[in-house]
Amino acid sequence: MQTELSDQLGIEHAVFGFTPFPAVAAAISRAGGFGVLGAVRYTAPDDLRRDLDWLDAHTEGRPYGLDVVMPARKVEGVTEADVEAMIPEEHRRFVRDTLAAHGVPALPEGEAAGWRITGWMEQVARSQLDVAFDYPIRLLAGALGSPPPDVVTRAHERGVPVAALAGSARHARKHRDAGIDIVVAQGYEAGGHTGEIATMVLTPEVVEAVAPLPVLAAGGIGSGAQIAAALALGAQGVWLGSLWLTTTEAELHSPALTRKLLAAGSGDTVRSRALTGKPARQLRTAWTDAWDDPAGPGPLPMPLQGLLVAEAVSRIQKHEVEPLLGTPVGQIVGRMTEERRVQDVLDDLTRGFERAVDRINRIARRSGTS
Amino acid sequence: MQTELSDQLGIEHAVFGFTPFPAVAAAISRAGGFGVLGAVRYTAPDDLRRDLDWLDAHTEGRPYGLDVVMPARKVEGVTEADVEAMIPEEHRRFVRDTLAAHGVPALPEGEAAGWRITGWMEQVARSQLDVAFDYPIRLLAGALGSPPPDVVTRAHERGVPVAALAGSARHARKHRDAGIDIVVAQGYEAGGHTGEIATMVLTPEVVEAVAPLPVLAAGGIGSGAQIAAALALGAQGVWLGSLWLTTTEAELHSPALTRKLLAAGSGDTVRSRALTGKPARQLRTAWTDAWDDPAGPGPLPMPLQGLLVAEAVSRIQKHEVEPLLGTPVGQIVGRMTEERRVQDVLDDLTRGFERAVDRINRIARRSGTS
């Protein structure tokens, strides 16, 4: 699965794996793909430094990248307390009531909620970048809008290409105009924040919109046949996130969540604002149902919702309260039916790709096309 | 674009074109595809007979098929008046108010609303079948559940294969168990009634669920590259509906609607219950916005909604009231940017398919795969 882009980046397979887990990112890069570590959860620079040290020591010299969330809008001088103050009491009560209805215990004393709004703030993203550029990262990726011009310049000065996620051709053109090098076209079926245009339609639209920039297809890709389809649509590679969640290297630390992921079908996800306030695809749970119920108060806008539910989500995860337990994941979750090593996943993608190419060629020969 | 299935059916391209227009169906078959005429609008058997006479005379002996809506649930002895009586006055008032707000004139005296609920009733579907089997149709297709066993038997006795649409692997397995010969896997991005699972994910799931039955991919397919992608995913062909709406052979009889279709982007559709009460993808309009507005009464369930809005939709179409004017169409509408002959559309699909196969093969050769 080699393309011009994978050759340029010096990787064997044009498979980009986004993951919050250093062990997964390292295994993807070692297996010939391109591991991209998600930085959003690193609010302390030293934590990121520690994990990048580890990652760098475990990729056997293969390229890896970092994904930083750069907020599109700058919010100057706003503190977490300011944002906290904007959350209505009705919504706080709804969180308490929903947790109580499912008997969710409190966090152990002294344990902080994992997710903080600060990970989504520009100053934190910039401190992550200060750390990142101390390492030989080979790709800087960003969701939620194009990275600011000075960040793009800084990356380019170090010879680091910049990738950005887009859910529409318009969005992709903005990235191109901002000097981005690679556009990740992320379809409706993807896990996490996602738009309404499906990968089958979005990929060629984005390819045409930003040509000759290379495009990675994201959303709905978890097999070699789906990689072949994405490349047929004009992508120069694929961007996979969900598929790694059930690898043995993933550090979900929740056997119950892993079981739910392995059991879920493609119809068991929902695009909901429950997690962050923006539509994000995730496992459908009693928690998302509560937020999506018209009888409830409904989710707040970003960043309020994320802050509102941070502690609740930590409690649900900590105590593995099964009906409420979820995670961002794409429709491809239906294909995740057993825990496998990252290397085995990559091998399987390669074999499936070869079979799909053979199938297409049998059809093309039958048609006298090639 | 030949597959085992297209060879079996004696067609040049594994491109199945669904259309309500006989002239489009005939042109698709003449161009080497497989034209499938939608029968739902023929409430009078003689009208269907007249159009099948015409179709049969204009396909130059090439195969064509018929798509009949067989309701999954039998409603014995229920008349249109019974259904009318179930519609709340609040909803009737909402229709009147919305039309009045946009100054939609009444229909000319004596002109009936086009769409009637009867087209969706089993006795009407059966009368359509009585007509259809007088013609050498080569495919019987059905949406909304598997056709009843006696209909499948009747088709098979005449050597006519039966196809049915599915939006999930579970749905597809039901079709297989009902003796269906071909499953049309219709993804989220498709026009008309559609589920939530996108084509990229749905196609291989359905292929695996019903193997060795052939599967056609539907939804998001409007280019040769998208056909190549669908075949890479394991489909034996593609089922296209939207793409024909802006062909010169289409009898939309509404220049304003054609203009709207040509101008629309992939983000200008919505999956709404406004049309029939079941989620159907269509152009987003002031009409769908009104029905999807939480402040309004919201759509009624099928078949009430279709009956409720039938006259209103006819008035909107008749008078081409632009803000309200819509039609079922998929996200592929963004690719429909000029009126073209059906033959030109097919030629373009073929060329695009060849280019996509070349691209995949260049990648495969680079990878040492083939």
C-alpha cells in the first residue's frame, strides 16, 4: 500500500494511525504505517515529554507524528473558572440525576477528572508544540480548523509537513489556503468530531478541491478492501483511528469498554453532542441517549459541554458503569470483533488490500479495461 | 465494468439505474446499463401498461427491470379515508400555514394531487405486478422489506431475479432468507429512504452477510472512481438513482427544480421524515426545515405524513415555489453540475472507472502487490 505520499514520508504503507496511546503509535510505525499520537490529553508538558521520549525510543527510527488540537477561535484571558460559571444549574442537576439513576459512585478522594478544558485551549496547544518540536516528529496534524500561520511556518522551518482534518470541500480549501500540506478528508462514518458527508462522497470532492495536495481518507476504513476503495477515490493514503482501540497495545484500562467495543455492530454508534458539545460519533449508550432525549435539557455548546461532563465521564470510566460506558468510535466498530496485535491488524489490511486489487483487476480484465 | 452478475444478466456495464422516468430507463439500458423503472407513482394499471409498452419498444431488446414498493406490513381493508381520519388537525393547520407563509397557490381546478397513498398499498403493488409479468422484465426490485414469498415464487417461475434494498446486514440476511437473488446495500448518503450506515461500511458488511449472493452498492455513487471503490468493497455492481435526475431524458417538468439540483452541493441534502414519515434523504428546503423544526409539530409516521403532504407537494411543484421545492436525492447531488444525456453519463462513468483502475494498479505495482 505505497503511494507517492508514503514514499515521500519514508513509510512502507500509506496507513496513518491516530491514537491517544504511545504504545499503539509506536507499534503502527514499527509495522510500517505512520503512528500519530493524539496530544489533547496532555495538559502538562512534562507528561507529553515523557511519552514522546518513550515513543521515540520504541519506533526503531521509523517516522511518527503528533496530533494537536488547535482551537479555530482564540479565547484570550478566559479561565476554566470563567467557563464553569457559564454552565446552567439545570444542566448540572441533569448530570447529577443521570449519574444517580445509574448508581455511579464518586471518584476516589484526591483523584481528578481526566479530561480538562485546558487541553483544548490555545496556550496549552502551544506548550505541546514547544515540546513536540524538541522531537524528530515527521508530521504535525490538527483537528478543529487550520493551525495558525505561525505554527505552520514553524513546522515548515523544521521540515515537518502539516495535516489538517476537513469534513467538507470548503473546509479543505481553507486548509490549503492556510498552507497545509496534507488534508485528511473525514467522513460522516468516522469516530469523533465529524460532519454529515460520507467518505464515499467526501473523499473525491476533497481530492478535487485541493489538488495537487495529497488527501488521506478517514471514516469507515478498517479493512484492506476499504483502503483500496479509498485509494480508488483518489486518496493517497488512509487515516485510521477506531481500529486501534481494540488492539492489545491499546491502554483503555477498561475490560468492560473493550467488551462493549468488540460486541458493537456498525449500527451501535451515534453522532451526538453529548461528549463535547459538537457532533462527535461515539458508542451509543444510556449516557448519549439521555443527552439526545428531547425531554432532557440537551447538550451545551463547546466548550461548556466538555467541561460539564468531564468529572461524570471519569466516574463512569473509573467504575466501568456498563450502560453509560462509551468512547468515540466510528461505524467501523462492527469490524472490531477480537483483540489483535497492531502488527496483525496491519498484516490483515495488507492482505485484504491485495485481495481487493486482484478483484478489481479481474473485473477490469473482464471489461477489457486493462 | 463487467462482473459475473452483469454477464449473467447480459448487460455490458454492472450499472443499475433506478428512475421514475421511462425515457431514462430506456436510455440506461440502451447505453449498456440496466434501466429499472420505479412503479410507485402508477396507481392505475393502464398507466403502467402504457409506459411499459413504450419502454419495451425503446430498449432495443436490452434488459430492463421494474421496482415495486411492497409494504412490509399488510394492512387489510384499510382505505385512504381511514388513514385520512387519523391525521391530527394540528398537522393539517401546519401544512396550510406553511404554504400560506410562502404564498403557494392552490392547484388548478380539477387537477388532482400526484402522489397518493394507494401507490404504497399492497393491492396496488400486486396490480402493478400483474401488469409487469406481461412484459419481459429481467429484474424485479423492491424497497421497504422483502417481497412476499408468493411474489418471489411468481418471479422465479418466470426466470426473473428479485432484488431488494437493505440498509443493514441484518436486513440483508432477512432478504436472503426470503429467497431474494440480489441485495442492494443502500448507504446513508443515498437519496430516498435510507438508514444510518454509510456505503463504505455497509457494502462489505452486506457482501459478507449474504455471500455468495451478489450485492449492488447504492448511495454516494456518481462517478467511475466511486464505482471502482464499490467493486473493491466486494459489490458486483452499483445501483444509481440520483445521477439521472439531471439528465436531458429526465421528465422533471420543473426548470426551477433542475436549477436547484445543478446548484446544490453535497451538504445541501437532509435525511428527513418530511416526505413520507420515514427518514428519506432529499434536498434541504424551507419545507424540510419547517418539518424538522423542533418548534413545529414534526412529521407524522408513515403512511400518514405522505398522505398529509401529498397535495401540498403537488402545489409546490406545480407552481415551482422555489424555497419549498425539493426532491429525494443523495449526497452525490454535488457532482450533478450540468444537464447531460444518459449516454454521456455512462461514458463518463466508464472512463472514470478506467482511470481509477489505472490508479489502483499504479499503487499496487509500487507496493509490489501485483
